[in-house]
Amino acid sequence: MRQNLKSLALVLLVTVVVLNLFMFGLLSYTLNASYQRTIDQVRTNVTNLALMMDHSITGAAREIVLVVEELQYYLDRELAAGRQLPPEELRQLVRDREGWIGHIARLHISNADGLVMSAPPEYRERLGFAQLDAFHQLRENPDLEQVITQLVRSPISEDWVLVCLRRYNLPDGRFGGVVAAAVDASYFVGLLSDLDLGPHGIALIRDLDRRLVARHPPLDAPPGQTGAIGGSRELTALMDAGVATGLFYSQGTADGIPRTDAFRRLEQLPVVVVAGLGEADYMAIWRHDRNKAMGLGLLFFLVTTLGAQLLWRQVRTSYRANRRSRMLLQHASDGI
């Protein structure tokens, strides 16, 4: 009988261990599958956000380029017809075309020396594009029609801008000057502010030299200032590799917030866009589920352990009662 009792104790112990190992494995599998689904969903979300940024910025850039092309074509046609456009007419042309694109860019027309002929007379001699490398590229290369700069200081306003310059020619084919459209970096901040990024998300634009063009939300620190050169180690590696798109996780961010990010290199502009979601945001639900699973696992362990203990006590009590009964019967038999 005692041997049977030991065997039963072993069976109870093994049963409790097997049940808890099964529950632990089931919860681990479920949590791991949930974690992978969460990561996959976040990657899809940031990829879509980066794609939205690409489409929004590229759409605006195409509108600006079309207006610059139209203005260059108009100048070529008028000059070929022998007309010399006075500065007043150039200023009106610029104002009209700026209205076509909702004043998202400032348009300028320069002469062959880079002086802005569409500027008011008092500013004309002081404003010009001759300091930009892109201007000299267009002047010295007749086959080059258009250049879009990376982030530069505007020669007109000293603000940080991206500039689209397009060459126009004199009737004899010589370089006549440029039509330029300057887009303030602040315009891109407005595009980014409409994105749903969550409390710890980020959207940013950098040029190919890693200068910060725009960032949302803003960061009140040197790395968050327009024109600041930076970027996480993972972003820098992607840019150096020359890839068009990519996904990465970074803890070494300027604001110290770990994020999963999507990266896209734009075809229309010399910039890259990055959309990121904060780990604290997208993991919050999973961590809540993890805590509930741990609580459920602990409860299951306590219930099975307590149940096994109660069952063991009942079996021992029954064993002792049977043993006493047998002893009493034995004594009674001896007495008879």
C-alpha cells in the first residue's frame, strides 16, 4: 500500500509539471505569434506612412516643376520673337505663376549674371543666384536643362530652401539666365504635421548630405534644427548603401525614443523621407497582453499546485483511515 502511495505522489507531481509546461508552451507560442504580428503590422504602417510622404512631397514638386517649365518656355518663346520683357512684366509673371501653385514656392527670374530681374529695383543688384553651384552648372553646360539643389541658404531670403533652377536661352542659343523656384523648408513641416504618428512617432526629411529639412514633431535641441547634419547609425548606413527603400529599428535617435522606421529615397527631389512609430506606442497593447498571459500562467500554476496538494492530502487521509480500519479489524480478530 505504501508503494502505491508513492507511485500516486509521483503521478500527481508529473501531471502538475506536464500541465504547467504545456500551459507555458501554449502561452509562449501565442505571445510570440502576437509579437510577430505586431511587428509586421508596424512595419506595414511605417511603410505606408513613408509612401504617403513620398506621394505628397512628389506631387507638390511636380506642380512646381511644371510651373517652372512653363515659365521657361514662355521666356524662350518671347525672347525668340524679339521681345525684351521689362522687369515689371517679369514681376507680374512671377506673381501669376505663384498663384497657380498656391504660393508654396517663391519664383524668380535671373539674367545671365544671376541677378534677379523680377525683383523690385531697389533689391535687384543685391539679389542673385550666382553663389549657387547649380547656377554655374546650368550656365556652363548647355545640355543641362534643370537642377534641383539640396538644402541651401536662399540667396534671396537667407532661409533654408530647396531650389529648382531651370535654364532659359537667348535667341542665339546662349545662356540667358534661370527660372528659379525656392521652397521654404517650413512648407514641408506643414505636410508632415498631418500624419498620424502616435505620441512617440516621427516624420522627417533629410537631403542627401543628411541635413535636416523638416521634422515633426519638432525637437527643441541642436539635432532638431533645420540644416543640422545628423541621422541614426541605421539611417546613415541605408543612405550610404544607396538603396531606394528600407526598414530599420533604431534606439540611437536624437530624442532617445526607440522606433521602427521606414525609409524612402525620392526620385523627384534629392531628399529622403523617414516615418517612424515609437516602440512604447505599438508595444503597449502587446505588453498588456503579455502581462495578462503571465497572470493567467501564474494562476494556472497556483490552481494546479493547490489542487494537487488537496488531492494528495485527501489520498493520505483516506490511506490513514484505511490503515486504522485494518489495524482495528486485526486487533478484533486477535481478541476473538
